[in-house]
Amino acid sequence: MASSAEISLALVAGEVSGDMLAARLLAGLRPELPNARFHGIGGPRMIAQGLVSDVPIETLTVRGLFEIIPRYREIKGIQNRLRERLLAERPAAFIGADYPGFNLGLEEQLRAGGIPTVHFVGPQIWAWRGGRIKKIQRAVSHMLVIFPFEEPIYKAAGVPVTYIGHPLAETIPLAPDVAAARAALGLAPDARVVTVMPGSRMGELKYLAEPFVRAAGILARRDPALRFVVPMAGERQRAWFSESVAQAGLGHVELQLVDDSHTAIAAADAVLVASGTATLEVALFKKPMVIAYKVMRASWEIMRHMGYQPWIGLPNILAREFLVPELLQHAATPEALADALWRQLNDGAQRDKLAARFLDMHHSLRRDSARESAQAVLRVIGR
């Protein structure tokens, strides 16, 4: 059996959520394989766990169906070069962290070439594009899933699968410290705080920054004492967001831009949030929220006919009901967003109900995901 020093594992994450998930896996693997080489494509969290990233993760980050077209050749070139390199290097396994459009295609080719493949976070075939299961059967040696209802779906399709729990359910405390979060942000303990989360990707900011800020402006007129906190994923997002606010003539709305999204969520009374992993983060912090989603019109016209269920927000999908409002595409106007969030801010009974439901959700997702995912990978590579 090869020693730890001789083992190489390749990983690819294409956006912030995948970087976070794969970093937990690497944290579990490192004690078991202390001298192994981790390489591929990842973000700061994966790099902090020892990954050598061949290209910046931002190079892969694209959102929507048509938005990828201008960058298709660039991204396809990265995929082809990585495939050829890995087929030559023969890592013990390839691990794709989410980002299925890129990773499943790469995994299919690598597995056909005899390299075991692990896909971390099952694509949402339960939500849309169920036909993708046939590609998954060809591409994936072992699937890691983060929601309990996913395991039987993959088992029924004959795909080896392990439910590992959701890493966020471990890193977010069951009882967040609101006072400490507000103190860290310089907010008064009794302030009314709205956290605005228009997304970590530039494509999300393009479509949601302006309606979110205009909604904040409407709310500020209703209650001038409201404080608004906006977490930004990086300097590029911060600069773009600030410029878009200025161009929209919304400089009079006081928005506190911060780096730490978890502190911003913990401090909030309610959150206006782009659909995605952030909605689950907000739920785990037990906060009322309004979920919004907007993409290029052509993308929307296709995607709106592809869903299998009435919800897009993860908290609602897990609850199997509309626990919190979802405003999609044309419905996500500043006025509608402001009205929905105003109700969330001022309905104490609803806030208590949500906190209880979100606490139950938190417990159901809480496992040692680093250990569970690492053990599954070790089984795949025969360790």
C-alpha cells in the first residue's frame, strides 16, 4: 500500500460554497493522510487546508445558463488541460466539490480513464434536471450528500452514496451570540438590524444589488432607525457593489459593508438574501428572511420550466413548505422585497415559529461532516 507521502488527491471547487464544503473534507483528510498532496482548483478555505490551486477559483465562477456563453471556451480549456494533466499524473482519486456543470463532465472522463471519482454535494436532481442521474451513474464512483432525503434517491439509482450532514450545521452554533455579533460590528444591542445579502458572485450582484438597495431605501423611509449591514465576499464585489449603489443615486442609504457574513447574519433581525447556500446559513442562524432570485431573462425563461417542486430556497425545500417568502425574477421588485421584509421584521409570532423550525432543521443536519466525508474518500482509495 502506498504511503501517505506518495498519495495525491485532486480537487476542484468552482465557487465560494464549494470551497467551504471541500475545506471541511480536507480538514478531515489531513490527519489521516498527513503527507498527501492536495492539488487542483480551490479558494482560500481549501488553500488554508493545504490545497495547491492551479488557477484562481474566480476563473470558474459563472451563474446562469446563457451567462456562461462568453466564457465557455476559456472554462472548457481549463477543464481539458486539467483532464490531460490528471490522466497523466494518476491521482488516487478526483473529488469534485459541487460545480456540477464542470465537475461531472471531468469526472466522467477521469473515471473512464480508471481514476476513482467522488462528487461532494449531490446535484439537485430532486429540484430540477433529474435526467442528470444517468450522467452521474457514469461519472461518479461515490457520491457525498449533505441532506438526509438525498441518500435514498442515489441508492435507488445504484450510485454509492454517503450522507455526511451539512458542514454549516457544525460551524454555526445552535444558539448564535447576537450581542457579540452586534458588538463586533459596532451596532447598539437594541438596534433594529437588516442584513442585505445580494450574493457572492458577480452575476448575482449584477441582478440583485440595485433592487436590494432600493428595498433598503424603502425600509429606511419607513423606519429611519433601521441599520443595514451588507457582507461582501471580496474586494472586487465590494468595489462593484459600491459603484452600483452610487450610480443608482442611492448614496443616502447608509449601508455598512463588512467582510464576515456570519457575523452580519448573527447580528440581524431579518435578512434579505439571494437564493443559494446563504439561505441555509440564515436559517441555521434562526433568522427570518426573504429570498430573491434573478438571472438573465433568457436563462429564466428556460429555468422556470425545469423545476420539479414549488420552492427554490433551501429552508423551504427542507421544510417542504413556504416557511419564508420567495420572490423570483420579475416579482423581485424593490417594493415587493421591502414589503415582504417589513412583515418579517414586525411579526413576532412568525419570528418565534421560524426560530423553532430552524432549530429542528439544524439538529437534523448536524453531523461530523469532516470525518464522515474523509472516511468515505478513504474507502474509495482503499485506505
